[in-house]
Amino acid sequence: MQWRTATLLGILVFSASVPVDAANQNGQRYRWWQLDEVKAHVGLTDDQSAQLEKIYRRALPKLRESMRRLNAEEHALSQLVADMSVEELDVTRQVDRVEAVRSELSKTRLLMVFRMYRVLNAGQRDALDDWRNRNSSKSRSDSPRRGRR
């Protein structure tokens, strides 16, 4: 049971780190369940892919609205922080608003991914986790190292 929890957490963290409207290098939206490589590796059926798409499309309006609100609240926070005449209490309240919206966005994303996770069988979840680990390792090795002197 613990490996399932670790796999789910890995998928949730991976998914939650992908922006709502993230695009790949070709400018297409990031939908792992539609990638031929993932379909083959995980063994996704057309029906499963359609179910995953449906879950994604249901969540997308709320995700977009939460992202819009988060951007607006973060912008307001930036303006407050730049204003040296503002009271600390005002900044604290705005931080609370930012974090409340961020929490809402995270909850929506995680529930979406949880619903997606339930569409897959145990072997498919393992295969998806394997694919995710290979991709995250690959992207780390492809990107330039930061902070090294």
C-alpha cells in the first residue's frame, strides 16, 4: 500500500507542478494521456484516454479561474510590498489572500489528478510513475545547472 501512496504522491506533485495551460515545445497543451509515448508505455486504451480528457476538461475552467485570481492577488501583493508606507498588517492580510487562492488551486489540481489516477490500474500507475521519473531525470540532465561557480 505504501508504494501506491508514494506513486500517487509522485504523480500529484508532478501534475501540480505543471502550469494549468502549460505548453510543450510545439506549443501544444501538456496532456500526458494524449502523448503516443505515454499511451504506449502505460498501455492506455482509447477509452481511458477519453476519460482522462473528460476529467481534465471538467477541471479546466476552475483551474483557469483560480490561476487568474492567483495572478491578480500576487500582483496586488507585489504592489503592497513595493509601497513602503503600507502597514505590515495589510501585507499580512494580502499574503493570506494569496495563499488561500493558491491552496484552492492546489486542491483543484490534486483532486483532478486523483480522479485521473483512479482511471488507471495498478500496473498503469507504476508505468506512468516510471515514465514520469525518466522524464524528470531527463529534463534535469538537459537543463543547465544553476548556482554553480
